[in-house]
Amino acid sequence: MATSQKRSNQPDEILRARLEGRTYTPEQLNDRANQLEAKMIILKNKYEQFFLGLDRKPPSNERDALHKELEMLRTISTKNTALKFKLNSLFNRFLSYERLWVRTETDIEEGRYRRDLVRARRHRNAGLPT
């Protein structure tokens, strides 16, 4: 239970440390990057459920929170080049997903979403005699 409390406070600790000018070790930043990567996978699955129609609302709040955390983590300076690359690639992967999600939401709202169009055609053709 202590580890779950520690994890939930970790973004605040990193932000506080950044404001106070303290630095974190590369291991701590790497652990946080791994946690955010796991959150991104969960968020991706939630969006897939939303696009399939299983959820009624998109997880926009979670997306915004993850975006802020990734942006904060990416801006922390570190001399470890491999860690910098990992943080930047994680942030860029998130941006790619975010663009895809926004584009798909727009397609759904405007009636251009491919899955919906295929489902509507199939439903319309089901009433016709063959």
C-alpha cells in the first residue's frame, strides 16, 4: 500500500523537485517513464473501447493529465542521452496517438468514421432481397 501512495505522489514530487532546483537520478526518471508508458497503453486501450462503442465518452481528462505529465518529464534536464531519447520518443509516440484520437473523434462527429460507415451500409443492405 505504501508503494501505491508513493506512485500517486510521484508526479508532484518531480514537479516540486523541479521548482526547488533539485535533480532526480536517471533511475528514478526511467522508472517514472516506464510507469507513464504503461499508462499510455491503458489509455490507448480505453480509446479503442470508445471507438468500438463500448464506452460512451472519450477518456479526454486522462489524456490531458498524461500529456501534462509527459511534458513535465520531458522538460527535466538530464545528461543521460539514452534517457533523453527514451523520454522524447515516449512523448512523440503519445503525440502521434493523440493526433490519431483527435482525428478519429472528428471523423465520428462528422459521420466519416469508416467503421460506422461500413456498419451503416451493412445494415442498409440487410433489408434488400438478394
